[in-house]
Amino acid sequence: MSEREDRRRRSDAERNRRRVLEAAAEVFREQGLEAPVGEIAQRAGVGRGTLFRNFPSKADLIAAILVDEMSAAAARARALCERPDAGAALFEFLDDIAGRQRADRALFEAVADSFLANPEIRLAHDEVIAALDELLSAAKAAGAVRADIGAVDVLLLLKGVCEVAGTYGHVDPGLVDRQLDLVRCALSAPAESQPLRGRTLSADELDPRSPPAAHQPSRRRRASV
Amino acid sequence: MSEREDRRRRSDAERNRRRVLEAAAEVFREQGLEAPVGEIAQRAGVGRGTLFRNFPSKADLIAAILVDEMSAAAARARALCERPDAGAALFEFLDDIAGRQRADRALFEAVADSFLANPEIRLAHDEVIAALDELLSAAKAAGAVRADIGAVDVLLLLKGVCEVAGTYGHVDPGLVDRQLDLVRCALSAPAESQPLRGRTLSADELDPRSPPAAHQPSRRRRASV
DNA sequence: ACCTGAACACCGTTCAAGT
DNA sequence: ACCTGAACACCGTTCAAGT
């Protein structure tokens, strides 16, 4: 409770931390994740040592940015849940994410590596899945989406499109829209016509460290439907 | 024509080149593309200089492997064209590629970077597109696939699934099958129900260096239908 | 407490010296 | 001609020395 004296120094450090985060987001957006940390530190106006004091490794820095962007995405998804047309809301979310990926090479590039290790990423990821699940449930209820898929299925399809968007999005922007339309076809196809192999996974089961899946949901996290 | 004397020396060099290629494919398959070239040279039993004599850069080495695998994939696709059930043949090709990606992390990881620059990759890529186009035309004629998509559309969907397979394929193998089933739904959905935005691209238009697309096919390369 | 930049380790690439 | 490994450049990370 008595942290009055610390404030001054901490605020300096906190300011540096924020500067590094902003510079990193900027540099990664422009150059991709291979950009050297030296440039980030330079643009943030701090020494390299300060960068590593706040983020023990480059991967941690990337993860921190990813957490921010995932939380923001989850918030946007929750906002879309208010929309009257649930089907349109879901597809608008997919368009939204893919559009951002087109402007920011680094966005989904980061998803590949970091997931497993970082617990903060896990939390943000769960948040995204929960919001997407809500959107999806409403879209199913509205008859806009087939009943036999889950939020993880949708997220993986989206990841695929974003990966393509990162590679070819700058060649022809319409290409991403087209891929998304195809995903839409897959999601709205009648479930009876072509049953899917396997089953939808829970967010937990995507974590490689989790045991082979006991097949029983351990704790029900209900999305307010 | 008079290359008798050279043969002896060349055969040594050629053997080294092949050893490097084999070692590289092995190492990349096991460790991904970030594996150090030093280990490749060591496993091939040559000095690092020899590796760089045959492949001016690590990217060139990766490209060489990719060309081999793409040519092989194109050959398999052409073989599938003989099948009586054209729809099944197309989807078997998709399963085949995705299955290989699951076993070899590096396979599609390489696609992202190298395409643009390397002309040999362009040739192999065109070969894949041509074979896929043939499979696709037959599947359309058989009524198994909608008429309004092209080979590039299919390839990009496949790339998306393979990207996911590379990241999560080891968590649950069935996940990849499921994603492929969803792609299948997208491909076999009736074209009338949900028209796609944009238009399908030609292989040339995927090349970022090619001009903004004159919209007129410069040279008709007919696939023997 | 926090900051800094010199120093270290690692990896892709080059090249002088060998045969 | 081709091979080799020492040497170089670059980048992530650490740490002794500053304030």
C-alpha cells in the first residue's frame, strides 16, 4: 500500500516499457517479426538492455503485443454480439480480422510459435474463443451456420486465410475476400450433406502440453447466450 | 560434347551436391527451416564452404528442395487424373498434400518466402497449378465441384489448411482431416447459393513482380482436357 | 532501482589457403 | 576445379559499470 516513493521511478520504467511496446508494434508491422530488436530499442529511445529488462526475450515482446491485439479482437467480437443479424455479425468478425492481417504482416505470424508456452497468451486466446463461441452460437440459432462446428474450427479456418493474406494479400486484396467467401460457404453448408470427420476441439485441447484430452469438460465456462 | 575429362571431378561435386540436398531435406523435416546450415553440412559430410558453393544461400537450398517436392506433387496430381471418379481424385490430392505437410513441418513453411524470386520455383509452381487445373476441370465436369473457382483458389485453401497442419497437426491429427472436409464443403457448395467476390487468379498473377495484371491472358497454356 | 552499451554466443556467408 | 575451416558480419542476449 505504501508505494508512494516508488511511483516516480516506476513511472519512468513504465513509460519506457510502453515506448518499447509501441515501437515494437510499429516496427513489426512494417518489417515483420524478423526485424532486429536493436531497431526497436533505438526507435523507442532506450538501450537494448532496457528492452530486455522489460521483456526477457524477443519472443516475450512479441507475445505481449499479441496479447494486446487478441484482447482487442475479443472485445470487438463481444461488441458484435449485440448485432441483430447474428450471421452477418460472425462474418463481419472474420472480415475484420483478415483485414487487419492484411495491414499487419506480423499479426498471425506470431500465432504459430508463442501459443504453447506463454500463459498470458492462453488467457487471451481463451477470451477470443469464448467471444467467437458466442457469435457462433447466435449465428447457429439464426440458421446462418451449420450446427456441427465449433469456435476452434472457425478460428483455424480463419488462421488459414490470414496466413494466405500475409503471403499474397498485397498482390491482390480481393483475393482475401474471395477466400473468406469460400470459408463462408463451408460454414453455411448444410451439415447433413457432408458430415465432417472427427470432432471439434476445445480451446484447452489446442494446447500441446495438455494431456491427450480426457474427453470430459473439466470446468464449464458458459457463454451468456 | 567433349566433357569426358570433366566427368570425374564433376561426379564428385555432383555427389556432394546430392548429399547436401538429402541431408538438408532430412534436417529441415526434423527441425524446421530454422535449423543451422552447419548441421546440414556436417551431416552431409562436407565443409560449410561446399554447401555454399552449390547453393549460394540458405534460401537457395530451401528453394531447391521445394522445387523437387513440388515437381513430385505435380506428378502425383497428373497420375490422379487417370482415376475414374474425378471428384474423389481431387480430394485425394488435397489429403495427400496435407498429410505430407503433417509429417514435414518445413514443406509449406518454405512456400511463403521463396516464391517471388526464384524462377525454378515459378516453373515448378506452374506445373502444380497446371496439374491441379486438370484435376479440377474433371471434377467440375463430374459435378463434384462448383464451376466458379480456379486452381489458384484451391491451392490457397490448401495452403491455409497446411499452415494449420504445421502448427496444430501434431496436437490432433484428425484436426487436419476436419479442416479438409470443410474445404471440401466450400468447393462443392452450389455456386448459385453464395457467389464469390472477385475473380480467380492465374498463376502469373500470384507473382508480386508481375505488373498489375493486364486482364488478358498473354499466352494460352492449354491443359489437355 | 533502473539505465546503458560493451561483450558474448550463435549463425549465415565469404574467402584465403590448400589439394 | 573443388574442398576446407578460419574469419567476418549480424543479431539476440547478458552483464559490469554507471546514475
